[in-house]
Amino acid sequence: MPVAVIADPRVTVAGIPNLDAPPAYQPASLAANGLSRILLPSGHLAYHLTRYEHVQALLLDNRAKRGPCNQEGGASFLPTISPPELLLNSDFPEHGRLRKVVARDFSPSGVEALRNKTKQVIHQRLDALQRQGDGADLFTQVLDHIPSIVSCHLLGVPLGDRAYFRPLGHAVQVASSADVPELLNQFWGIYDYLTDLVTGARPTCQDGMIQRLVAARADSEPPLTDQELVGVLLGVLIGGDQNALSGLSKVVYTLLAAPPLWQQLVDDPGLIPNAVEELLRLIPLGTISIFPRSASADLEGPWGLIPEGSSIYADAFAANRDPAVFSDPLTIRLDRNEARHLQFGYGLHNCMGAALARMEITTVVQILVQRFPNLRLAVPADQVPWVNGIILRRPSGLPVHDFTSS
Ligand code: HEM
């Protein structure tokens, strides 16, 4: 008598080709106090926190500093250092003076003002995709354009500038160690470009964020310098394009690579905001999830004691899969409703663009599911091309077919 085979209806991370990257660190010996450590690419041993509760507590502790990691010889995943005035490189209390100038624009209500523009751009790009027909590339024709167009609109930057700043932002986020002088050239290229926007050497639109911040610089005490404005805006220019695109393209890829997940959203579009959170829980930007910190004092916490001067990797990637917090953590459950994930970081440096990324990703998925419920990958998922970098890791093409509407 034949035995009925019941297919496992669960979709797990392991079932999605390439979703997880190999770790960007090497395992290392335990510290004398028994805590786990890893070896970073910079050659530093770092305490490795992987439990949700520990990662959250460490990221809330302002004595865990970024500044020392961003100095020559500092503990890092990156092959170079970057200017200290970047938000991510600054520490309490200076950090607050910089960040507060853009807090309102990036709040959920501030971002809401961009939703209609985002919808309009998505529909325009999808019209073009549909005209190309089966086999058209959803990544290059649609996704690749959305965050950068929305960012230009937000910042008040001419759309034509994208051809200049986008390849630079891409290279900076890939952060390859193969040619560090060239990487630095690219970094300073985008930094100088932004300096020209802030000083008026290049044109910006009157109603954009750049002109608004320049006009309001004296509201900060002391007034923000050009360098500080660039330090804040660099995160918007690069993060608002490359980081949003990495999250967006991996969320869409995952849904297309697992048709049961896609179908679940077609059947119940109300689930989409929750589904996006569940996918983001499992999907970091690149091969790392958080930048290292340095202990400016003995740090006692739920982990035990991390001595002053130690390097620390608060691994949000691992914390987001902590079985003590997320049941059956490697299973993708689009209706999961457990703890808030840490993919956008936590505490002082929590992602400035989280609400923007959420809005863009959710809007794209809503429109895709509604317009093209039968959409499928046109190649097997394991043949989708990827770019693998440190802060940027994502598909570089998503050929699709079946643009029928029901
Ligand atoms: C899915 C998309 C995104 C993910 C997963 C993500 C993730 C993160 C994480 C984990 C951090 C904290 C890093 C740390 O503490 O070491 C961070 C910080 C940051 N992100 Fe994002 N990000 C995303 C999108 C964006 C967007 C769209 C923007 C720009 C508008 C942006 C701008 C920034 C900035 C400026 C910081 C530094 C904040 C600070 O130091 O105060 N990110 N992001």
C-alpha cells in the first residue's frame, strides 16, 4: 500500500537559496571569564554577544562606544575608517546634537509624506516592466530605482545626479578590501559630492531636506558645520538608497523564491506589514548586522563582565534567531507576532531610516501582490545573481514572468 507523503508546509531560511551569508568573522577561543569571542577581519578579538537580551542591553549602554573602533587600528569589519562626524561613528552625547536635526523627517509620520510619491514611482516602473514582458528584470527595471528616486525627492537632489552618486554609494557599502585606495577614492567622491550640495556648489531643490538643514543650521548649539551636515546627510544619501534597496530586494526575492509565502500575501494582503517585519527579522543588510563597539569601562550586564578596553560584537543577526525569544526561529512565519526584531539595531544608533525602509518595502510588496498576483521568478532561485559585500549583500537581478492579473 503506498504511503502518503505529506509535504512540509513550513518555509525555513535554509530553504531559500543564498539568503544567509557565511559569517564575516572567525571563531576564537573563549575569554578567561568563559565568554564567547570571535576574530574580526581587522585582527581583533571581540566578545560575541548572540542572545537577544544581551544584544539589546549592550546596544543601550552608551559606554559601549563606536569612536575607538573607527580609528586607525580599531576593531572593525571594514577595511578603512571613515570621518568621525558620521552619525554611526559618533558617541553620546555629541551624537544627539547631530541626530536630532533629522529626527522628525525620519519619524513614521514624517515618512508618511513620501508614501504617495513612492506609490507613483513604483507604478511607473512597473508599467515599464510589464511592457517588457516575460523574463523582464524586476530588480534592474523597478526595485533598483525606487529608494534612490524617493531619496532624491526627500533631499532635494536632481534625479540626474543618481548616475554619479549611486555607483559610489554601492562601492562604499560593498566595502571590498581588494583595493583600499580605490575604496577611499570612492568614499571621498561621495563625501565631496555631498559637500558641494551643502555649500551650494552644486544645485539642490528649494523644498528639499538639504536646503532646509542648511537654513536651520544655527538652531543647533553650537551651529552645525558643513562637515557635520555632511556627516548626517551621508547616512541619508547612502542608506536611503543602498540600504533600503538591499532590504527591499531581499524581501521581494524571498517571497518570490518561496511561492507559498507569496500566495499567503495574495490571499491576505492585510498580512503584509507583519510579513515585512518577519522577513526583516531574518535578513541583515550585508554580511554583518551591527558595527563593533569598544568598552569604555568595565561593562557588567546579563552577559557577566566585559572588561574595559574590550571590543564587542553585539550580533543582532544571531539575536533575531534567539530561540528563547522567537519560537522555531528559522521558520518564516508571516503572521509571527513575538518580540520586536533588532535588524534596525537598538538604542542610540538605531537605524535612522527604519520607518522609511518599512514604508518603501511594504508599499512595493502591496502593489506587486495586488497588480501581479501570479508573479514568479523566471529562473530557479539558486540561479539568481548576487552581489556579496560587507554592508551590501543582495540579488543583482530578479528575472520574473507572468504579469497576468488573476
Ligand atoms: C532594511 C533596511 C535597513 C536596515 C536593515 C538597516 C540597518 C541598520 C542598523 C542595524 C543600524 C545600526 C548599526 C549599529 O548600531 O551598529 C543602522 C543605522 C543607520 N541607518 Fe539603517 N538600515 C536600513 C535602512 C536605512 C535607510 C533607508 C537609511 C536612510 C535613510 C538608513 C540610515 C541609517 C543611519 C544614518 C544610521 C546611523 C544612525 C545613528 O548612528 O544614529 N538606514 N541601520
